Amino acid sequence: MKENRFVPNYLKRTEPNNGDAVVATVTGYTWLTEFTLNYDRTIAKRHAVNALVGSSFQGFSARNACSHFALDFPDNRTGWHNLGSALNPQPAATGELTWGIVSYLGRVNYTFDNKFLLTLTGRVDGASRLGQTTNTAFSPLAPSPGSCTKRILSKTSACFT
């Protein structure tokens, strides 16, 4: 990925710097892998269980990153093409960036007599970007009452037709 950017000195945001420019190159890659397992079972025609468990793994790595930054351009005609024309060139910067996230998720739906639904859902994320002291987070999700209204609507649907 390349970033070549120049902000001229007559814009409000660059008034303190009298214009700025950056030329940067980043070589990187990202990857994502997801796995899920589903279970669906009806017991005695009145009880139904549907379950899902899964995991997700994602990572990013950038290497050979190099950026050049300069401030205070007396002339706006060169733009980012000549950082050496700036009165305040900054030292070049290089570096590497790596991050990753691992997630585990699950959901269980229990339906009784095709009228009432109970849902339990949760997700645990562990990430290198969440913080140094706490790098995991748990996210429970609220159940959806949509199936509970199926019985009520089916009895009153005659008035809507």
C-alpha cells in the first residue's frame, strides 16, 4: 500500500505547519479463518434444539513499512514529489505492525411446541489490540422474541386478511 499525500500551506488545517507532505509504503498481508459447527434436533415433536459453535482467527502483519514526512513548504508546486524542498523535513521512519484476534462464539435455540423460543448467545474475543491489562472481552447477546409472537399473530391474522 502506498500513501502519497500533500496538504498545501494555504489550508486552515496546515496553517501551524505551513503545509505538510508524506510519502509512505507498507507491505503487508491479512488472513482470516472461520470454523462453525451446527446441531439441529427435534425430540418428541415438541422440543427442538438448534445450536451453533464456532471460532474465528484473524491476523495482520505489515513489514518493510517506510514513511517520510516533511513540514513547512514555501512553495506548493512540488507537492509530495520533492520532500527535500521543505524547510522542516522529519527523519524517516520504519517499522513493523502485527495484530491478531481470536474469537469463540456460540448460540443455542430451544423451541417448545413451536410456540416459545429461548435463545442463549455469547461471544468471547481475545485480541492483541484490546489492551495490555485486559486482552479479552465477553459479549452476551439478547434473545429475539420473534417466535413468541408467532402464535399470537396466527390467531389474529384473520382480521388482517
